[in-house]
Amino acid sequence: MNVKTLTPEISVTKQLTAQDVADAAAQGYRAILSNRPDGEEPGQLRAADIEELASRHGMAFEHVPVVSGAITDADVAKMRVALGRLASPVLAFCRTGTRSATLWALTQTGAMEPHAILRATANAGYNLDSLLPRLTRADAGRASASQYDVVIVGGGSAGIGTAASLLRRQPSLAIAVVEPSATHYYQPGWTMVGGGIFAPETTCRPTASVMPKAVTWVRKAATAFVPETSEVVLEDGTALRYRVLVAAPGLKLDWEAIPGLSQALGKNGVTSNYRYKTAPYTRDMVRALKRGRALFTQPPMPIKCAGAPQKAMYLSCDLWRRAEVLGDIEVEFHNAGAVLFGVAAYVPALMAYVERYGIDLKFESRLVAVDGRARVATFQRKRSDGGSERIEREFDFLHAVPPQVAPDFVAKSPLANETGYIAVDPSTLRHVRYPNVFALGDVCSAPNSKTMAAARKQAPIVAVNVLATLEGHEPIAHYDGYGSCPLTVERGKIVLAEFGYGGKLLPTFPTWLLDGTRPTRAAWWLKNRLLPSVYWHGMLKGREWLAQPRHMAGFEKSRAA
Ligand code: FAD
């Protein structure tokens, strides 16, 4: 196989054979990119066959077929998306390697000067001088079109919070927020909707009303990160360029990972507070249930708000207790994990409620299928001998929480670590390989609990560190892993878990005022009355109540404070 190296990240070559694919893997390539349409000549391996071979050798594959001599701007955009998805080094091929080299050259405008692009291809043996006018035009267009100081991907809690904190410190910044959704949600309120305490409408607002006026709102989804060229590719194939990227697109609720679940949701007694549309169904079903079996499930960690699956359960049990029907309802908690809550200090208070409500705890029991019509849930359970078994449970009520993973476009990107989440330094929230990239909120790999409370603390820290980066300094603000989980153990009382990295307790208030390890009315008041306002009027406006970065490094502290 005669490989021509354009950069350490990408090489090009002619049509691959099966043996070439094996050789590419042996030579350390992590991905294959085909630029050849199927069926150009007899005997040519089809893209699907090469994908299969690549996958057998542990390599990713993308197919961006183009016609020789007719490469369009849309082809270039597709190539950019594909390169953004693939881990490098990538081996791209077509019939001779020229189309691949040409496409690569066209994706480099904005990142490299046109003559430098042509030198790179010439060094690899491809004279593409005829491309110069197109490269020059594209370079000028891209340079003027969409360059921002900061591009924020995701206008959820973390994204808007960061934009607001940045603008508080430096109102003149050019910021783009990439957010496709017309509605912004306050997800912590959904537990209260399911418990019949909040009206659903109080947990959402038009995105336009929370988007800071000084930012450019790009109403599209991002589809790829290209950190080598400091670009984010959008769903329409266009790209935004940044000096600093803040990635905050949240996580993906993987409903489809449990066969039958998404079809069953919202009917036949199957519900979830993890979806805006079904949280009111939880409330209605709980009110309607008078006897039978109620199942609550919790998927493997990490999930957003690790306490939310059991919060739904306690509030439901409390309603059944008040309606004097709890004795006729068999309640089971199927938890994929081996403990009730990850921080031991809060477990005794929770266990007292488990006993009070007569809940049957089933640890290491994972929901794997739902048959809504038959009202049967299937679980994979660990047996005492270490093996596992599938068991079926009939139900009258099922509160299901889906497995949670990084969004697909993130997991496939060069920003991801082996879990799919964005690999950041847990202290500065800066990417471990790309110094002008930060990530926060549910999408980042830091081992804090994935909560809005964490994002509230992270946003100002990222804002300070982004500004430091823009000024050519190292990050100066440090995150201690703070997250919080208000466990609604009954209507009117909450066990307020507040902790940081390593499970270290980080209470906001002195114990005499609010002891988080016990159920208190004060914590309920916080969640019920105070926190929604802190969110809408504080965090999303850059008012950092109880969230100002405190851990600053050395001389920079006074500048950033
Ligand atoms: P999100 O708020 O989910 O925002 C992600 C944003 O990215 C969304 O607006 C989405 O539209 C956008 N996006 C997605 N894909 C793309 C793309 N391709 N391009 C551009 N934008 C994209 N936290 C607490 O602190 N306390 C609680 O009591 C609590 N309870 C909870 C109860 C429930 C039922 C749930 C579901 C969550 C709860 N949380 C709680 C967790 C909290 O809501 C999340 O941790 C928080 O919203 C994370 O913020 P984020 O910005 O990372 O993600």
C-alpha cells in the first residue's frame, strides 16, 4: 500500500484491498475514510465491505463519495463533518488518492493559508495548484463569515449560564450560542411536576427569553467538532470558527436502548419524570393507583441527577401513604447499582424512608425490556453466585429512567474520551488535549454528579478560564466537584445532598441552619421556592449567587475577581 502523508492526522492512498485495510490497522490508523462512489470499476470493494473490514480491525469508517472533477461545497462540508467525527490518524482513499487530497485541501481553508495547503499536498506528491483560486476565495469567505471569540455549543443550563457569566465580565465579547431548541427547560422541576407540586409550564420558557441579548443565537444543531481547525460544523454543513470553544450539549437519554420503552411511555402505566411530556403522567398515574405493583428503576451511572429515580419513588409513596393506599401497593426499586446513594452520609436518612414506605430494594437489577400492553418489565439481575438472570415482573405502574450516554456527535468526535464524554481536566474544565476547548455540564467527563447545581458552579469557573485563555494565560479558576441533589423524601421535606469530588461533603449552610444528612423543611423550601428563582433570575443572568469562583490561582486572582 502506497500511503501519502498530508499531516500527522491524515494520509491518503489509492483504492484499498482487504489486505490494505488490515495493514492500515497494523500501521496505527484509527479510521478509514472513503471518497469513492461504489461501482466505479469492476472488482472494487464496496464501501459497506470496507466498513465491515475496518470495524473488524477496530477502526471507524466514514463514506463521503465524490465525483472526480465535480467536488461541490456540500461535499467539502460533508468531508469536514466526517473528519470531525473520526479519531486520527485517518487514512482517506479514492481511486488514486487525488480526490481525497483535494477534499482535504478544501477543508483546510481558514485553518491554513492557501499556499501552505498546496505545499502540504505537493510534498505528498499531489500538485493541486489549479485549486488556488478556489482556496483563496473560500479562505476569504470563511475568515470573514463566522469567527467568534467564543462559540458555545448547547444553550441549556450550562451553556446559557456560561454565556451570561462571560458577558458579566466582558460585555464586548463576540459569542455565538448554538442551540436548536425553541424551548429551554428547567429539568430539576420535573420531579416536582411528577409529584404534583409544580405545574409543567413553570419548568420551561422560550429559548429566546433566556438567550442573552448580546450573543448571536445560531438556531441549528452542531454535528461535529473540528478542534484542529477550531471549528464547529452545523447541521447544514456550514461551520463556525472560534478562538475558544465551550461545549455544553448535555447528554443523550437513550430510551431506545431498552426495547419497548419508548413505545410504552405515556400509556399503560409506564411513565418517566425524565421527559417533560410524561412527568404529568407520573402525577396522574400516582393519583389514580389504589392497589397493585409499582416498579421504579435506575440505570447504570453516570446519569443526570443520580437521586431523581428515587425522588420519584419517595414522592409517589408519600402520596399513596397520605391517600391510605400504600399498604395495598407493592413497591420495588430496581437499581442497576449496588448502593442506594453514592455518598454514604446520606444513606441512613434515605433508608429510614425506604423502611417507612416498605420499599423492596433490588440492587444490581437493570431494566432491559418493557412490554407496555402486557404490563411486564424485564430485568437483568445479578445472582448471589455472581452470575446473572433475566426476570420478568408484572406491574400496574412503572417509573422508568433510561440509560444515559454522551450525544452521538460528541462520542464520535476527537474531543471524547473512551466513555464518549468530553475529556476535561476535572479542576479547570479545560480539554486535556485542546487548550482552547472547555466543556461543562452533563457532557463533560469530570467525575462530579451531573446536576444543574454542578453546572451553576462550573459556569463562572469556565467563564474565568475562557477569559484567561483569550488573554493568553493558563486557566486560573478551579472547580472542587460541587454538585447537589435535593432528595425529596416526602412532600415538605428534603435530604439535601451536597458533595464534591471523592464524595467530600460540601454543605452550603452551617449544620445548625440546615443539616443536609437529615430530612428538613428548610431544604424543601429551598427547592420548592428559592431554587427556581435562583435559576431563572440568577444563573441564567450571570448573577453568581453562592457560585462565585473562589479557588483562583496566584496573581491572576485580583484581575479576574
Ligand atoms: P441541558 O440542560 O440538558 O442542556 C443541553 C442543551 O444542549 C439543550 O438545550 C439541547 O437542546 C442542546 N443540544 C443538544 N444537542 C445539541 C447539538 N447537537 N447542538 C447544539 N445544541 C445541542 N439537577 C439539579 O441540580 N437538581 C435537581 O434536583 C435535578 N433534578 C433533575 C430531575 C430530572 C428528572 C432531570 C431530568 C434532571 C435533573 N437535574 C437536576 C439535572 C439537571 O437538569 C442537568 O444536570 C442540567 O440540566 C445539565 O445542564 P446541561 O446544560 O449540561 O444540559
